[in-house]
Amino acid sequence: MWEYNTANNVFPECFRIVYGSRMKTALTEGRLRSISTPLRSDVFVWDTRVPGFGVRLYSGGKRVYFIQYRVGGGRAARQRRLTLGEMGVLSLDAARDLARQRLGEVAAGRDPQGERRESSRQEAARLDRAIDAYEASLARRGVVNHKDIASTLRRQLLAPLGKVDIANIDRRSVAKRVELLEEVGKPGAAQDIRSKASTFLNWAVNQGLARSNPLAGWRQQRRTRHERSAKVGRSLNADELRAVWEACAECPPPFGDYVRLLLLLGQRRSETAQMRWSDIQTEQGAWVIPAGVAKNGRQHSVPLPSTAVEIIKRQPRIAGSPYVFAGRDGKVMSGWTQRVRGLIKKSGVLFTLHDCRRTFRSGLTALGVVAGVAELMLNHTRSDLEEIYDREPRWSERQIAAQRWSDHVETLI
């Protein structure tokens, strides 16, 4: 057994020191096993039989065979180091044969390490796997609607494009999806996929899955004067509200009562659909929307007027389901398009579920509720200075406003 000075990294005579912690010798299994003491720092031992082949001795004890080569000609060419395998798992003879094979590929103009990296990148950059990883990343960062984002990407990118390499997605592929949605009268969905796809592809670039974002610099067409003057959505007038409310009685449960609660409380469609029995505080007269459900990621308390409480109490409790307005099999209600289409036909009023929220907000203004209270009731994000300094929840004012609106609706119906 050869002696080895761990204090100075001094190796026995059979190891000829080239420079620093790099040494060259005719590698044998015995010589490598002789270095059994932990090293002060990593050491590279090169083989004299196969130039460019060596063993890296890690200070922690791990030992790995590798080759080092240049990509391209000349000494100015970039150097690459390719790991072949770990000592003990791979024998020296097998490692030396593998080194000759890889160095032969280099001589033929190939880049084994670059090819390995590209293979690894392609594996992770397959669209379905990348979306899965992106969803997990959003969840770790606490993004509330990470499931909706991933669902949109799977529906609008993965479904039409397939399991492609992200690096092969071009602007035209996404633009065609956006144009299709705009042509069928879904500008909101078109803008949604434009925004979500661009953010997703930026993430992919940061993860090294793609070199650039093909959507970078993509801008919406400038709106015409007609488009700028057209308002998005609307609020229902008194006759329309009455017609929708009455038609809700003809809808299959629980959709009718669900829409009535949208009109009474003005909360978002998805948040109301996810209302759980455990979120209802009857004694306080409040419905607490958890931070994980609220769009802005902040817990929000909604005052419940008497009519809203009655609607909630008459909903049947489905075994195993936590939801007040449970859909099929006790899951969150879905199938909005068909449900709304049926209600429109029954009521004779053309509207969207988000128009219920606009109706609520417009109604508060008509009743003289101050803007600050009305915006708190919608859980809208306020300006930075307001968020920092004004922490008053104005709960009693919100309770009064909610009851006033409820009384107004009851008068109309």
C-alpha cells in the first residue's frame, strides 16, 4: 500500500504530478484503490494509455471516470468533460474501452456531452412533461389557479400540438389557436391562452428547455375605434334580473340556486362553485372564501344577507362531498356552457355568469354604497398604498350594503 500525505495532497512516486491537483500515470485498479484516505480537495488523475481519459477523485470519497476533449479544432476550442461512470460500478477496463469509443466519436466530429445534454433536454422539454413540471412549480410558489392554468395549456396547446419538443413550438402554432378562439367569438379565451402560453414559454426558457420564447414581442392588434367604444359585458336591468331569477326555478338543481346566489353576493363563478359547508359561518352571517380558492390568493369574508342564508340552508348535503352546490358525483359543478345556454333559453335574457357580478356591483352604486365598500365586497385588489396603510375591513358597512342589495332584489322579484 502506497503512503499518501492528506495534509499536502502528496501522492507516491508512481503518480507523476503534472500541475496543481492534476496527475498522470498508467492507471490500474490497484493504484486507484491504494488512495483510500479522504482528500483535502478534488484531484484529477489522468491515464497515460488513453490521452484525455482519467479519474476524478472527489474529496468526499466518490470516484468517477471521465474523458475531456475539445469541441472543434485548435487549442482555443471549448473544452468539454463527459462522465463515463462511477468507479466500482464500472471497471477500469470497461471505462477505458468506453473512453476510446467516445473519443472516437469526437474525432469523427461529434460532441458526446452535447448530445447527452440535448437528449436530457428533449426528455424534459416534451410538452406534456413540461406542463406537468410547470404546474408543480406554480403550486410550490402558491399560485392559486395553478390547476386552471395547466388545464388551459393542456387544452389549447397539448391537445392540438401533441407531445412536441417545446423548442419546436413556433409563433404561428400559438397564433392559430388564438385566431380560432377569436373567430368563434371568444376574445377572452383568446387573450387568456396568449398570456398563459407566453408566461409558460418564458418559464421554459429559464429552465433551459428552450433557447427563446417564440411569443416574445407578440402584441395584440391595435383596437379600432368601434372596438374601443364597445363595452365588455353588461349589468342586467330590473326586468332582466326578475326574468333570470324566475327562470332559475326551472333549472335542474343546484344550478338555479347557484345563479341566484351569484346575483345576491356578486362573487366569482369559480369561487361560488367551490363554496364548502365548512366555509359557512352561520352565527357570524359570513361565508369565508379561503386564500387557496380566491383569485387574488387572499382570504375573503362575504356577508350573507337573510335570503342568501335561506338559499344555502335548503341545499341537500351529499354524502362525501364538501360542496354546497355539488355537481355530478359530489364534485365541483361544471358544464357551464350548456347550463347557461339552457337558462338563457328559459329566461329570454342573453347574459353571462360574470354579468351577475357586474349587476351586483352596479346595483351597489345605484343604492348609494360608497366605492371603497363596494370594491371590498368584490375582493378586488386595491392600489399599493391602500393595501399598505388601510387595513380596516369595514365589515359592518359591508353587512348593511349586502342586506340592502338583497332587499332590493326581493322587491324586484
